[in-house]
Amino acid sequence: MEEEIKNCLEVLKKGGTILYPTDTVWGIGCDARNKEAVNKVYKLKQRAEYKSLVILVSDEKMLNRYIKEVPSIAWDLIETTERPLTIIYPDARMLASNVIAADGSVGIRLVKDEFCKNLIHKFGKPIVSTSANISGEPSPSFFKDIKLDVLNRVDYIVKIRQNENNNTKPSSIIKVGLNGEVKIIRE
């Protein structure tokens, strides 16, 4: 695992893209603070730029760094959820402008997956995480389902966990507001 993290760090620091296992489905990732790297992900996925991307953070400290104020309801949701949860927060900051939605919000998941947590911690910045497919196509559940056009267009493919057959699903998505409002986007 350490060798794979080292390889990913080299690519991320140069503004490249990676294909990596997450706590949900395999993801396409890049430095969430690098606008050009984020543009590469949009282009690779053939995704409209007005459609936001999710970012992953390694811990609460990193989450607090990129959100002006984390609503208290978000902490309750994080503590009580069993499965991976992406929360859309208001008032994102210090991220690439093209990763932040038009209303200033951003979807962030605090990862529990050991590989992702270690990678992000060592990188010291959040990483984009979007499913390893072309926009509009189904998200691949397993590495073996990722299409060649995606595999051929990322800068680095992580070589661990490719044979896992876990029944993975995208995360739940909930939007929170500063006044405690909660909206379920995806269960």
C-alpha cells in the first residue's frame, strides 16, 4: 500500500489524475485545489462543469479548513451514519473554483477507508472523487467493469484492490444548511 500511495502522490503533485479505490466505488481523482487538474477530470468524464464534483478529506481538521463553518447537524450525521456519507456544505473555501458549485457549496466526504485516508493525509490536501465512468453511463461497481476509455485516460491506476468483489455503492448525499436544514439528495 505504501508504494501505491507514493506513486499517487507523485502524480497528484504534478497535477495529474489517478484511478483509485475509495470507500465506495472506484474513483477518478486529482488535487481538489488545482483548477487545471480538476479540468482534466471534467474533460475525462465528459461532464458539464456546472455539475459539481465530490471531494474527500482525511479528518475533521481538514474538513474545517475548507468549509467556512461546519453546521452542527453535519457532525451529528457524520457520527451516526454507518455507510459512506457525502455532505454538501455551504461556504466552501480554498478549493479550486471549478470544484465549488455556483451557490458556493461543495460536497465533501470524510473517508474511513484506510488507503484513502492515508493517501489524503500524506498529500495534505483534499482529493476529488468521482465515479470511474463517462458522465451518463452507469457507475462501475467493480474495477473489472471500468471501461477502457477511462483506464487509458487517467495518469495513474492504483494496483491494489483491483480483484475485490465487494458490493460497493455510491455514497448517500445530504445537503446541510447553517440553520440546521437538511435535504436528502441521494439515499
